Amino acid sequence: MVKGYPFEVGLPPDGRITGVVLADQIRNLDWKARRAQFECETTDGVVQEVIGKVGALLG
């Protein structure tokens, strides 16, 4: 759900998954223990914006 937070990065509206990435909600994830699965790719623009916002957090 889009709320307008400063660290939100919008996903493309025509993608399989819609909404936002919360770049300030970084989590450590054990993919095997949680049986996580790859869902989809996004654009380079979204990835670069997330990296930029994470970089701002880490200073």
C-alpha cells in the first residue's frame, strides 16, 4: 500500500507484483529456513532507487 513515506520506492504498475519497496525495512532472511521463493524481477530504475535510499540510511 502506497503511503508516501520518504523511503518508499514504487514498483511498476504493470508488473506482476504492485505496491512499494520499503527501503528502510531491511531484513535478514534465511531463504532455506523460510522456504522463500523468487517471485519476479523489477526494473533497473527501481533497483537503483532502492540502493540510493539504503545508501542514504547507511551514510
